[in-house]
Amino acid sequence: MSSDWTSLPDIVWYSVCEYLPKLTDIIHLSCTNRNLHQVLEQDFFWRYLIRIRYGPILLKRYCDEIFSNTNNCDHLYSSDKHFVEFEKQYSQLPPAILRNGWNLIVTDAQNGNMKGFAAAKRSKFYLPKLSSQLKMAITENRFRELVFQGNKTILSKLIYYYLSQRKIRLSFAYETYVCFDITRVSDANRPTIIDDLTSSFGSIAILDSRWLAAIRGEFHSIIPGRYAIICRIKLELLRYEQPSDEDQFTGEFTCIPEYGIMSSLEWDHDWFDLRYVINNSKRQSNQTTSQWFEEQMGIITIYELSKVYFGLRIWQLPYRKYTIMCDYIELKIIE
């Protein structure tokens, strides 16, 4: 006696698709039968899968709210009058602040990027005060343009595809930049780029300056949401001496969205020591080998489509204790 597997209830196919790891697996399954294709092209199916895979918060945000929300440009400090005010503030900055202000360096405002200066001011001083009045908002057409060039795909399916990516990565070796005015930075201060087979991109950046190492970079066209900032790092111990009170071994990581709330993290030598101990293993030959580890550097909230600036700097005075190797930085959608 034969049975027609295509006549199974819809909920059975929903349950089957819960265990298919990739979107392409679901698409291939839907191509096996016309009736099954109709089942798996329904809006309800993709909303069900989003809720099961990514939770009710992201389902509500991306399927029910984000495309219907709007923000007042005055609340975002994004109008022409605000930009004129930012230009005025910029012109009044003391040279020392313009040259050394960390947030200005991260957003490249140090080199005249007015949009970066406006992002730094919004993110730190203005938008946090108005967070209760701001909403995550983007138009459906803009979302479709960014995620998928065609407009025929059902929206909930497109949202599932976007959430299934869930992470946006940049290489420290290929897609970041040296900080500070180029006239004040020598080759000795620049990160060293080397090939590394254990890297996700094939090459890594080594922050091995004798006193100060700093790099910055930018993510472009980031869709509104809450993102964890993840860095893949490896530490190599150079000296075993304990630092004295006069020694400085500190670091800072800052992430600034164009229309959102920034995140900043500072650490001292204890931070590095702890992560070095936790993320190192002993080989059979008793040689110590450094291990890559992923470190969350903070969480940012983005209300409108934004460029996202980030910067990392490390001081090691008067000597270097660690070589810091950086593979990638990642924005990961979170609940």
C-alpha cells in the first residue's frame, strides 16, 4: 500500500523545515512538488519559521513594526538646520580636541568628515535623551533594495533570509584604516598585515606598535536593529614581567552609528591577562599556542539606515607585553 507524502498536513512540513539548516534547503524542498511549493511560499509559513528560529521579538520588529514606523527628523537631529549647527560646532573646536578627540578620530571627523562629526554628536549627546521617542524604521522598498535586488520575493521570506545571515563582517586586514593624522603616524605605528590560514579572510592585522596602535573602519548601509559588536582576536605574550604602577597597558573600543546610540568599552592589563589565560592551550610539546577568541565589544542600537563607524586603540607603555592580532569585526543581530 503506497502513501502520498505530498498530502501531509501543512504543520508537518513546517516542522520538517525547522530542521533544515539553510534557506537553500527549504527552497530545494519546495521545488519537489507544486502543492508543497504553494505551502512553503505562504506568508504564514515564513512568519512561523522566523518565530521558531529567531524568537517573537525579532518577528514583531521586522514583520510587524519596522516598515510602518517613522521618526521625526528633529528627534533624529537629521534636518538641514541641525547639520548647519553641527558645522558651526565643528568650526569652534579647539585644535587639540580636533586632533586628539577619540570619537572624532573614529568617525574621521578629524579629517573633515562632517557626517562623521554629526554621527558622533548625535550618538553620544542627543539621541540617548530621545531614545523613548525613537523607533526602528525603514521603508520596505529600501529594505528590498539592500537585501535583494528583485521585488517579487514575499517579504516575510526576505526577512527570514536577512535574519539567517545575522552577521555582517569586515576584515581588519583589508577593510580598516590607520587612525590619526597621517602626518603624525609613522610606518612603525601602522598595523602589520600578514597571511594567516586560520583567519576567516586569509590575512590578519597585527597591532604591534611600541607604544600606541590604533585602527578604524566603517560598515555601510546597516539596517535598523540592535547589534552586538564581536571582534575575533588573538594574543601573543611577549614578556612575563608584571607591570609596575608606572606602566600603561590599556585599550579602548568604540562603535558609533550614524543614527543610533553608540557603545564604548575600555580595558586594562587585567582584561588582557585574563583573556590570554582563558584562550591559550598547551601542545604536547609543552609549547604555548595562542588561540583565536571572539569578544563582545558592546551593543549598539540603530534607528534608521546608518553608516557605522568603529575604532580600536591600545597603549603599551613603556614596553609591549602582548602582540594583539585582529581577524575580523562583526555586527550580529540580537534580540
